[in-house]
Amino acid sequence: MRRSSLKPGNLFRRLDQSRIQTWFRWGVLTGKQDATQRQLWITWNSDVQQRLGGGAAIDGRMVSVKRLCGHQGNSAADVLTRANQHGDTVYRVRRGTSFRFYILPRAAEHRLSGQEGAVH
């Protein structure tokens, strides 16, 4: 797997820079930024492309961020940040004409919603 560090503007033409910075703050993207208002460098590889490009296949163990927000009463930022802290994997999946975030828990015993196979 080839790894490369890219500036956000060169990264993925369909994503704007502010979205990339937001995903970085939430932990959805890994990278390096020395200080606020400094250049942000992220790692973009085939794994990141597969997870966030929108083409990931739905897995029955995935839970939608929208569902978790409603269930937990938290914002998407809080849900995604917590998922990252727990080592869960975040996917961006095309659902109809829009994209949604889904979380695949790191381990079967670590369920974010307590609902087995809930995909909405």
C-alpha cells in the first residue's frame, strides 16, 4: 500500500478544504498540523480512498452516525470523535444521492448502539 502526504487542495477534487479540515479535527482523517492557521498535511492512501471516497460497501455490523446521533443525543462531531478515540473505523457511504457516515466498531463486543446489524 503506497502512502503519500498531500495538501488538502490537491487531495480529492470533490471535497472542499473546510470539509477536509473538519474531518481532520474529528479524527476521520489522520495528518499533521503544527498550529491553527498552519498548513495541514494528511495521509491519503488506498485505505482512506476506500473508506471516505463514498464507494464502501455496507457491512451489517456498521451503524450510521445519523442513527447514533439520534440515539445518543450527540452531534455528528461528538460521535465521530468518540469512534476515532475507540479505534472504530469510519466510512463514508453513498446512500441514494447523498453521502452518509457509518461506523464499523473495532470489535464485536464494542457496540456503539447496542443494536446488532442495525444499518439505516
